[in-house]
Amino acid sequence: VVTQDLGPFLKVVSTVLQNPEFKEEELEKVKKIKESQLQDALSETSELAANNLVRQMYKPDSVYYQKSFPDQSKELKDLTVQDLRSFHDKYY
């Protein structure tokens, strides 16, 4: 962003952050991408080992804890636009 465009750019960024649209079709695209990544991770020994190690090292209430890939996949399938809106309303 060049200097003279910084003001308008920040207004756009501010609007997007304060009033996200959370479009259903965009969520579905992102869910498909993430699901593909999770499926790839299930076939990678190093990914499985790292995921298992983190689950053994940290308790579920830790910010570093990672759910198993199948559990992440299930949560992903259940994720809705309303979940995103609720999270945004609560934390932003």
C-alpha cells in the first residue's frame, strides 16, 4: 500500500474486521480445503506423530493442545456460519 492509499485502505480493513459477512459459500470452500489438509495429515507419519505428541504433552485446556485429526474433522463438519458470528461477537 502506498502512502496516499493508506487511509482508504485502513478504512476498508476496519470495515471488514468490524462487520464481516461470513458467507456460507466461503465457509464451505474453506472447510473443503481444511478437510483435505486433515486427510493428507492422516497419511503422513510425521504429522500423526507430532499430533499425538502434542496431545500427550498438553492437557485439553492448554492453548497448545491439538485434538486428533478425526476429532478436528468432525468439528469442522459441524462448524456453521452462526458459530463464526457468535465467536466474532464474543471476542471482537
